Amino acid sequence: MPSKYQIEIIIIILVQILPKVITATTLAYLSSQKQKGSITLLKNNRNAASIYLMGYALEFSFKRKIVNTLAFNRGFPETKSDFTFYNPQIAAFNAISTGIAITQLRQIKNHNLSDLIIFSGAETRIKSSFLIEWLTVQSWNPENRYKIKRYTSDQTNEFIRSAKVIIREIS
């Protein structure tokens, strides 16, 4: 029977060598939770916070779409070594992509919806069929949490409606 110390060492080693990825299932769950939170905040007239959370729901949904589009079978890479693990998938994407090639983790590990839509493979479809919705949500930025901005109920409802349409289309 290993000692408590030996078990702790094994856990430390496993944490260091196991991939640090976010599974597609986890991303879908996180998106769902952010959507629910956003609706709760909207019902309580917390419009800015509602938009803030719904933006994260969009981000998680785009990252889930990236996982599926690029066949990242272990999940969304969180580290450079996990990103490197997917070199064959990235090379295949870059070979058929008519847009920007993926060369660095930070291109997909960010909060920029305009970057994420490109690598999700859904850009053409979203921008051609849901342009109004895309224009409504595209400028979301988590840094807006530091700004004092008032959103009307109409603005918030439109953001949430648009986000839900896009999330439904990329899911």
C-alpha cells in the first residue's frame, strides 16, 4: 500500500503530464450555465452583467465549435504543449483554410469573438445568414466589465437573442 506521501507525489506527476484541455462537453456545460446566469441577471435588471455573461456563453460555444471543427479529440488546448499535440489537425486546417492560418495558441485561446468565429469554421455561414445577430454581438469584450455602461432592456434583450441564435447555429 503506497504511503500518503507517495500518493501525493503520484498526483503531482500526473497533474504535470496529463493534458490541460477543456473538453467539448465541459465547454457546452459552461456555455449553458453562462446562458442561464445571463437570463437570471436580465430578469433582475442587471443588464450589463447579463451581457457580460452571455458573451462568455458565446466564447465557450465558439471554442467548442473549434474543438469539433479542428478534431481536437482531447479538448480545447490550454497549454503550448497541448496545442503542439494537435499539429496534424492544425496543419490539415491550414491546408484547406482560405483565411488566416493557425500558428499560435493565442490565436484561439482568447476572448476575441472575431478571431474565434474564423477558426470555428462557421464564419461564412454566420455572416451570410445571421449578419444582424453577428453585428450585435461581435464587439463583446470581457474588458468592458471595467467600464460603467448602461444598457437598456431592449439592448440587452437584443444581445441575448442574437447570442442565442449564433449559439444555436454553431452547436
